[in-house]
Amino acid sequence: MTPRKRYWMMKSEPDTFSIDDLARVGREPWTGVRNYQARNFMRDGMQVGDGVMIYHSNCKVPGIAGLATVASHAYPDPTQFDPDSEYFDPKSRRESPRWQLVDVAFERKLRRLIPLQEIRRHADALGDGFPLTARGNRLSVFPLTAAQWQLLLSLE
DNA sequence: GCCAACGTTGGC
DNA sequence: GCCAACGTTGGC
């Protein structure tokens, strides 16, 4: 039995990798996640075909920029072993890799970016502790309920 | 560029 | 296992 489709938010700094970059390459290994909670979501929660919203962070107008799908199961992030990579992790061992990633496939850009400022207006409906509207918003990969997904998409 | 909030590290 | 110090994230 195929598991029911799940929904996720994945952040990226557009200066590093934007929705336009994803559109250009079509599919991308989501390298560089170095947070255990975010890793666990990718490793333990994601299934091929799940829906993903791509959020642009740390930029002029932060917000949701596009849609993607999970395109692989989790596997070790190769950049953790690459001394030339900014994501190199000297403490990770090849026998027991510390960091995992999934491939993400481009679906579409939103017709317009949905600014965080606008998302905040729906903080109540999105629920207490929704990572984008909670204080100290740092988590870069997190699940969305179907209701949250639909609400956010309805803002497009 | 500032700085609050957070996760991680490491000494004890 | 505590917790202070530190580095990073990310909105503004």
C-alpha cells in the first residue's frame, strides 16, 4: 500500500539556490541541511511524490516562491565528505554518515511570491508553533498538514 | 548591518 | 547531565 501523500516546507536562500535555479536544473539534491530535526524529517518522513513548498529565506522579501516534489528517498549528503565544500563536516564518517538529503524536483513557480508578511496574517489558522510564524523561525525543513498546504496555496 | 533567538559544543 | 559560551539563522 502506498502511503498517503505528505506535505513539506523547505527553505532556501535564493542567493544560494532559488526557485529559478530549481526550474533551470529540474531536479536537485537538497545539500547542506545541517540540523538534526530537519534531517530527521527528510530521512524518516519524506516519501517520493510528497508535495514541497519552496520558501525563500534571508532575502529582501522572504516568502513562498514555488512548488516541488520529493524525488528520491533519503541518502547521504555527499557534501559532508568534501573538504572543499562549505558543507564539509569533518566529524562525519563514511561508515555512518551524519547528514542525509533527498532530491527535489521542480513543479512550478507560484504566480506570485507569497510574502511572509502576508502569511503572518493567517498565523491563527496555521496554528500555534507553525515554524514560519513562530518566534525565532529557524527550522529549514518541516511538515505541513493538508489544511496548512491548502491554506497557503489559496493565498497565491 | 543589527541583533534576538536558537542549536550545538564542551568543560566541569 | 548541566549550562555558559559560541556560532548561525533570518527578519528587519
